[in-house]
Amino acid sequence: MTTVLGIEGTAWNLSAAIVDEDDVIAEVTETYQPKTGGIHPREAAQHHALYASDVIERLLREYQDKGYSPQNIDAIAFSQGPGLGACLRTVATSARALALSLDIPLVGVNHCIGHVEIGRWKTPAFDPVVLYVSGGNSQVLAHRAGKYRIFGETLDIGIGNALDKFARGAGLTHPGGPKVEEYARKATSYVKMPYVVKGMDFSFSGLSTAATDALKDNSLEDVCYSFQENAFAMLVEVTERALAHTGKSEVLLAGGVGANMRLREMLDVMCEDRGASFYVPEKRFMGDNGAMIAYTGLLMFDSGTTLPIESSHVDPSFRPDTVDVTWIADEQEVL
């Protein structure tokens, strides 16, 4: 049975995990929490550098305490991008050192695809349209002809960053998304907001600015509610059109913003109306986590994809639709 150690560190979460084909065997996480404002890339990278060796040591100790040996590990996987460059470089350095010390192959994982694959692993989803929503990314993807094709995406900032940007302007602490959701539950009325869908793409920067301006004349609760309603309706609209275009019958929600219960509710209603199945992995697999990198690395390793040390540079703009999905056969799709 293949066993892979994976390291995630694209932004504020430093997480490492060891998985086999059946389950997550061990996982350790250290999260960077900014004192004020949002994520500071240099400070996040310094956090990762400070805790990397400790996280790996604790992970291997937990792994050994469960009766396993580091000699059982077949490969080291790491988040190669997209993400904050300084953070990616720190994690890549740790992964290279570990692969060299254990004398095992290295696997570079696309962070976005990691979210998709752990969702497919930890839910019954087989061939879904995926709504992937996080801080830096917002995309609608589906597998077709050997790649995860992007059917729609943000034209500016990810929905998570848009929520955080608005929350900072409203005086809320990081991360802002959960706090916006909390205030939205107490709203009593809707405030008109921009609704920006262009073809199959969407835009959030104008919506975030408009929400901040709306605070001058409206309650925080009503503005949070209205921001969510518009942003999530945009995401659901594009997801529904991708579902119709591809002819698929499943929707998978992935990424940290997927923890929002209102977004889940709207997607669930849409899927029920279309006769599609809707899947969401448990919360621990929604945000950035080492298990998703380890498991995607396992799929890649088993399909013959590894990365020479000399070619293991990171890519802060690494797009998921550039990755050859060697672990899914085309005939596996539901066409």
C-alpha cells in the first residue's frame, strides 16, 4: 500500500500529513495568525520556517507511535503553487530536504487540485463539477479529456479575500469570512449590491468596495447578509451553468469558504432543483490541510508522476488546468 507524506504551506496554514490509500494516518498543523490586518507574506513565511522542523518531527513521532516506520513512506509531496511565493519557497525547501534525507521521490502538487481530490476521496463524488472557493482562488472546474478544465473563475480576487477585505474595513478580525457569516444571520433587510457575472466568470472587488461604502448608511448585519447573498448567488449561477454544459450530475464544494452554511444551502437548493447530487467533505478537509497534498501526491505517485529536485521550483500562479491528470482515465468520466 502506497504511503505519502505531504506538506501544505501556500498561505497562513502550515500543515503536514501522512496518508495511505485508505485514510489519513497522522496530521499536524501550525497556523499563522496575524496580529492585525490580513496575511503578511513575509511574516507567514517566517512562521512556516520557524515551525517546519517541529511540525515534521511531531508528525513522524505520531506516525511512529501508531506502529509505523518512516521507511514505509514512499514519497514526499508539497504544495508547489498557487500561493504566496515566500511561503511556497519555505515549504518546498523543507520537502526537498526531507526527500533527500529519506532518499525517496518528490511530488509537486497543485494546491487547487489538492482541494478537489480530497473532496473526491472523502465524499461519494465521482465525476463532479467542483466549486472551489478559498482566499486566493474562486473557480468552477470539472474533469474533461485529461485535465481539470476551468469553466469559470474570478476576474480579480477570490471570494475569501473579498470577504476578508470587507471585514477588515468593518473592523473585524482575521479571518473575516466566519464573522461576516455570523453577522449575516442577524440581518433584517437586503441592501442593493453589485452583481457581476461576465459570461462564465465573476468579479468580487467591486462588490467588496460597495459593501464597505454601504456601511455608512446601513447596519453591519444587513450589509454582511447582502454581501453574502450577492456573492454566493454569482457563484451558484456559474456552477449551475457548468453543470448544464458538462451534463454531469454531481456538484462538489471545495475550499475554506465552503464552510459557510449559507453557500452550502444555496448550492443544495440548486442541485435539488436540477436533480444533481451535492457533496461537501467534513470541515477539517475544507481549509488548507496537509492531507489533501499528501493524498493528491499519492495519486500522482501511483500514476508515475514524480519531480526531480532540480525541477522542483515553485509557481505562485500555478493553474490547475495546466496539470496532466494522469490518475483519472477518460473513460472514467460520466459523459
